[in-house]
Amino acid sequence: MAEHRALDLDALAISDRFRLFNFTRRDDHVAYLWVLRAMDRLREVHQVQVDADEVAKALAELARLHDEVPTIDGNLRNRLDALYDDGVVHRFDDASRAGSLVRYRNRQSVYQFSELGYWAYTSVESLLATRIQDANLSRLVFSDILEDLKALATANRTGEGEQVYRRLSRLDSVMEDMGRRSARFHVTLGEIMRSTDTSSEMFLRHKNALLTHMTEFTAELDRYLPRLCRAVREVEETGLATLFDRAAEADERPFMDHEERLEEWRRRWAALRAWFARDGQEESRAAELRSATRVAVSGVIALLRQISEVRRSGVNRATQLRHLAEWVWGAPDEGAAHALMGAAFNVRSARHLGAAHDDDEQISPRATWWNAPGVEVSVTLFRSGKSPTTGVPAPLRGNAGAQRELRRKQAAARAAEHEAVGHLAAAGIYGKILNDAETRVLLKLMTKALEGRTVVAGRLKRASGTSDVMMIRLVPAEGGSAIRTSQGVLHLPGFRVELQERPRVGKGNS
């Protein structure tokens, strides 16, 4: 569940949490680790807020038990302040700890683990405590899961809210632990199989136990998977809405309201259900784990056969590398040695390509090739080493059909405009409702007339505008005029419109 919650963090929150691990990247990271261990030792005896002297005493106690504790110089307070800057600990000023006036005048700081800082420290300790020997697939857990699912269905059917919460919490913990164990086991198994060239003795020593462990786990999973699938459906038949509501009611987390707890348990049940129940065409996670384990068993058997053949023939990668080293050492000159190594490892001369960045001012001239942003390289430059060219311009291709269609549309628009002009010239524009075509002709003419008008002695004089088919005049009028169109009424305050059709010029006219 933790990995799904981590997907909801934005880049800023991720950066802040990564800053908690800054102490692992310092030169004296081991000293910082022991300082945190000393603070954790004090936390175990319920000393939450501690000062530098108490941390120094705890370090001295740890030094008597462990020889690896480094000697902390007089800059312990600086280390604690650095941990405060990273967000691992909180810092408070506590004047009540001053036993003398001198100490009162100095800063009396106490330190306390932050919540996220303590998680960062425990994650580092968990990483350091990890051992390959701990990796395993727990086959005994399936019977416990089946028992908890049956008890969960009974508790939801009888209305025992606290029992529902207990069983759901236990199932969530068990499934999270099971997923973590399986992922870790297969990663460890892949590491063992990858390193068999140097540690084949260890693999051969544990091969029987490894094969038995995976085989028994697969058999137990095959036996319990149908029962677990039926148990999940039985729980769902008792009513998931009631189940989630009872779990949220019994949940005692004070920093979450009822709706948040309800959504949390709904998400946890979806993750638990995905382990044993199929969702459409997708297999359950338990079935995927079974397939992965079977593939791993086959890989272990194949690797065992390969190691046996190598031991029988006496040729492995180590002997091959030793022979190659002897050949290189016995090469007549340096060029022959390089050619031999290049042929053995398929090493060829690198082809370096370079191009200018679109905005080179954004890149520092001191940036290395490794850190500088990349640029796009064309396929032509990569394959042939020549910069791409635009090439010969493509010939223009005529489209007679499109041209004929455009001419037809233009002729139709022209005819509609002439028809509208004829209607306007014959019936005028007043006392009727102009259609859309007539309105477009009128607006075009009025635009030309209004653009050409001028102001003389502070008053607007008459204006006119012409097109190749009609002339318009804007004549001053006291009451103005109004023109009715299909889209509404066009008001012209202080003006009246006069239209006059222009004679058409035929092909024989000059």
C-alpha cells in the first residue's frame, strides 16, 4: 500500500523527502548514522527531546558496546544542526535546561526526531540489516489468510465491527509482508543466479534446499488458491459497503475523518482482492507469483545443469578469461593486443556526433558532456556522417478538379450577390426585411462608406462607397433611419441610406 500512496506525491514533496537522506551522502556519513543511533537509543527509554550532552553520553555508552563507533569531535552540535537543516530532527530552544548563567546566555537547543526523519533513519537501518539469508517465500501463511477471510465474513455477517477491523488490519499486514517477501526472494534469487560464475560453490551448497523451498511453496499455493478465491467472494457477499463502514468506524486514527478512513479501507480491500480473485482477463497476483516461481524453478534447474557441464568439461567463464589474458600478453605488439580485445568483446571505435543546441545560452560553458542536455541528431547524420539537406524541390502538381470546384463556388457566390443587388435596387431597403444575402451586400457597402467618411467643422458630412455592382450613399437625416434584417434591426442615427446599382460591363464593352 505504501508504494501506491507514494505515487500521489508531487515533485516538490518527493524532493523534500529525498533531502532527509542527505546525511548518507556526506563524507562522515558513518558519524551521522551513529549520532542518529544514539538519539534512537534515548528515544527507546522515552527521552524524546535531548540536548547535545545527552547525545554524547549515549554515544559513549554505544562505544563501550561497539568498537565501530567513531570518535565525535567537539562539533556534535554542528552535526545535530545539519540534521535539523535536512529535516531529520526538530530543534527547540529550552531555557529551563540552563543550570548556570553562562549556559543560559548560550543557546540551549534540544533535538527531537521528526516523523519523516525517523522513517528515513529506520529505512537506512533496515537496508543495512538486510541479509541474503533472510529471503524466503512463506508457504505457511496461506492457512492463516484463509482463516482470517472466513472469520471476516462471519464478523461482518454478525455485525461485530471491532472484529471486522482486527481481521482486515491483520490481512492487510500479512498481504503487505507477503508481497515484500516474494519480491525480495525473486530479486535475491536473480542475484544468486547472476553471480554463479564467482560463487558457484555457494549455489551448489544450497541448491537442494532452494529447489525444495520453491517446490513446496508452489504446491501449497496451488492447494490454497481456489479456497482463498472462494473465501474472498464469501466476504463480498456479506456486503462490502457495510464491511468498509464498520472498519472505518472502529479505526482509531485521529488525523483522518470518516470518509478518508472509508476510502483507505476500500483501497486496501481492492489490493487484497487482487491477490486471489481474477479481474476480467487479468490473472490474480497469486497466480502471477505461482508462474514466476515455476519459471524460477526451471531457471535453477537449467543453471544447475550448466554448472555441472562446466565442472565436467573444466571450461567456464573464468578459464576463458584466463586464456584470453594469456593470448593478449603473448601478442607481438600493442596493436595486435588491441585488435584481439576488440574482437573478443565486440569493441569498435566510437562515432562521435555533435550538433548545436537551439538555445546555447541556456547551457553553461562549464557543463560537461555528461551533464549537458542532449540535442536531436538526424538519422542521415547518424548513418552516413553527412548533414541532411533539403534536396531538390518537389515539382508543383496542378489540381484541375479543385480549381474547377473553386471557380464554381466563386461563380455561385457572385451570382447570389448580383441577385441580392437586383432585389435591393428594385425594392429598396426600407419597408421590408432583408434576407442574409441582401444584408451581407449592404454591410460590405456600409463598411466602405464609413471608412471613407471625414469630419468637417466638427460635423459628419455625407459619405459614399462603391463596389463593382452597386453604390451606397449615407445622407444626413434628422431622425435617422432603421433597417430591418432577418437577424434584427440595424439603427443608423443621423443618417439615411441611398442605394444605386452600377451598370454591368459586358465582355464586348471597353
